[in-house]
Amino acid sequence: MERLNLRPISKYDYSDEADSCEQNINFYCVSEGATEESYLRGINNNKRALDIRNNVIIKVVEKVEENETYSYALQLVDACLFNMGCRDKDGNDISKDKWDENCQWDGYNRDIDKVCVLFDRDFRGIENVLDNLLEICNKFGIEVIMSNPNFELWLLMHFSDIQKYDKLDIKANKKNLRHQIDEKASTKKKFLEIEVAKHASGYTKGSKIKFERFINGIDLAIENAKLFEEDPQKLTSEIGTAMGKLVEQMKI
């Protein structure tokens, strides 16, 4: 497995955003791609509108340029462990008493900060490593934010009564072959991407989103997510997403 390297987090003065009497709570988020990253930035840039306290800081940890196509879930976790100081560059575990001195993130407080990995259940071959991945994340305190089948399910939850969709259609998430799903959509697109694009014109999987098209539906999405599975352990086989739980943590 090729090593995924993350970009250093840009230093930024958050003193104007956080109340002086409250300690910052940082969410270090590592995800598969541009869609998730732009969504998380949208949350961080609109905290007041979303009733998120100023001392909650969402840090989107990007991949270095040459690793931007790396999105294998174990690569994301391994990159987190290296930056948390828990593993060396060769993937060997570091003793707990040396974690802080090896940590790559300035100001990281492992007692209160959150480290999250966001990935899709439908990634090819992921079923072979899920049990190991969940065990590693549990051991080192990394939060697994998985969506089954993928992140588009969470995005679709922003717009409508998600229960109107057949769960079998969601789980299958078939391609639009012979335009059987939508006559106007590309045959390369899948069911969930097509449905999201009906509400957010121009949406394309794997690309940055226009967050203003989703911001008004976040509370609805959180409630819709509760109608499906949210537990990462059960999301290995059940459709749903842990994104609602993550956003709720940010709002507490």
C-alpha cells in the first residue's frame, strides 16, 4: 500500500473566532476527495448560521498534490496515525509516551480534539479491510465517518423526505445504463448522483460543491440520517451515514 502524505495544516489565528474563556475543540478531518472537503469547509465558514460555537474549529486536512488520487480508507487512517504521532513513516507503531513529540499537528490536543476519517462503503475491495480498519480506529481514537453506499446519500438527505426512495435502489446505486434512471443524465452517472443533481444543479461526484445549495437543509439531513443506520460498525452492511452524528457533535 502506497503511503498517503497530508499537507501541513495552514497556521491561522483563530483568536477572533473563539471566546477567550473557552478552549478550542478541533476536528481534524481527512476524507476521500474534493466533495467532502468542500462540504466541511462550508460548515466551518458558516458556523454562526449553523449554530456551531466559535471555539469549534473544523480543520480539513488535505493530501499533498501528488497524492490527491489516493483515497483508500486504510491510507487515510495510516496518514492520520502518522500525523497524530502514533506511527512512524514505515507504518510501525510508536510507544504512547512518544506520541506527543512525534505529532505533526501543532496544537493538537488528543484529550479533547477529534480526528475523523470520511470514506464511502462502496469503495472497491473495502470489505476486505473493514474489520481491521474499525479495530485500528477504535484503538487510537479515530472517528469513522462512513457512508453506505456513499457520501451522496448524505447530500440527498438535505432536500426531501428520504423515505420516499426505495432502500434497494439506494443500496444498489446503479449506473444510468441505457438511460433507465434518467433520460437526460449521463449513462456514466449513478442513481444517487443523479438524484442529488436534481436538487443541486451542476453537482458532480468527486468535485467541489456549492455549499450554499446545502446549508439550509442541514437540520433536515440530520433528522433524515436518523431514519437509517448511523453506527459505523453496522454501516458495513446497512445503508446510512455517520455524517449526521458528526455534524451534531460540532453543534454541541
